[in-house]
Amino acid sequence: MNNPTTRLLAALEWRYATKGFDAAKKIPADIWQALEKSLVLTPTSYGLQPYKFLVVQDAGRRAELLPRSWGQKQVVDCSHYVVFLARTEMKTADVDRFVARLAAVRNTPMEKLTNYRDMILSDVVNGPRGKIAHEWAARQAYIALGNLMTCAAILGVDACPMEGLVPAEYDQVLNLNGSGYATVVACALGYRATDDKFAGLAKVRYEMKDLIQHV
């Protein structure tokens, strides 16, 4: 299977929202590092990355999250559990931090970025998106979630997006209150259990002609 398009589509056909994980099987360190890097490389509006990814590995903390996740066992059985956090509001300091990083990485004088800084501020801090900052940041987090699941599939790692949770209670367990971030969604990753009956079910999707139009 050397054709890259064949490999990609095979990986996407293979993946599914894993319901049962093999708790004894862990993701190797090198593969997990690549998946973490895929999160960092996710594209975002303006490149601002208005989120964080909390990898919850402590068994006790996961046990606390279980009843706040509709009792879904993926939380405790998966190899790695990622909670996606989004900014609750965007501040001038957030934009300044990003612009400083941009200047450093691209070796660009700060004064040449003034107009770009002002444009971002006029939108995500003082403008329309500033009024819905958390919702906007959450949308960026979902881009990262999709990127993570696709990359996981390509690497042969199972994943399950977890919207069935209580964000406010996650925030309490994870000590996020007052941090400037709030829980949006989570993703369990690892390897499917051999007795997960959902692994062999056919994917239910509409036909391409029903979803894709060329205009």
C-alpha cells in the first residue's frame, strides 16, 4: 500500500469512535510525541492558538472525571486522555505574546508587525470575535481535535472524541477556574479492545454526492 491516497483513505476507513480500549496497551513514547506535535502544528485563526491541551495521565484524576463523563469507560481505560481547553476571553496581552513570538521566530522587528497586531486586536479582542471569545476559541480547539484524530488514524492509534462530559465539573476537577481557560471537549486515545463490538461495524455515511457540491 505505497500510494499515499490509498494509505490515507484506508486509515480513515479503519478509524472509528472507539468505545472499548485495551487498558493494558499503551501508546509508545515516540508515537505519542508525534501526536503531541500534531496538536502544536494545528492551524488556527491568525496563528493565535487560543487553547491548551491537558494530557491527563494520573489515574486518580481520571477516576474523578469518569462520573463527569457520563460514566464512559474510555476515560479510564485509554492510554492517553487529552482535555481540550479554550481561552475564556482574549486580552491584549494574548495578542502581544503571539506577536512577540512571531517576531522572534521569523526574526522580524516588532515595529514591522504593528499593523498586524492592531488588526488582530480590532477583531479578537475589541471587535466581533472579542464578544464571543470563548466560542471562537472553542472552534479553534475543534480544528485541533480533528487534526489529532486524523493523525492518530494514520499512525494506527485509536481515538474517541468525547463531548459527553460536563465542562464546568471538569474545570473544577482540573483546577481551571480563574486560569483563563475552560474545558471544551476531550479525546481518548490508545488501542481498541479485541471485544469492542463497534470495531467491526460498517461506517454509516451519506454518499459523496449528498454532501459535496461543485459550483
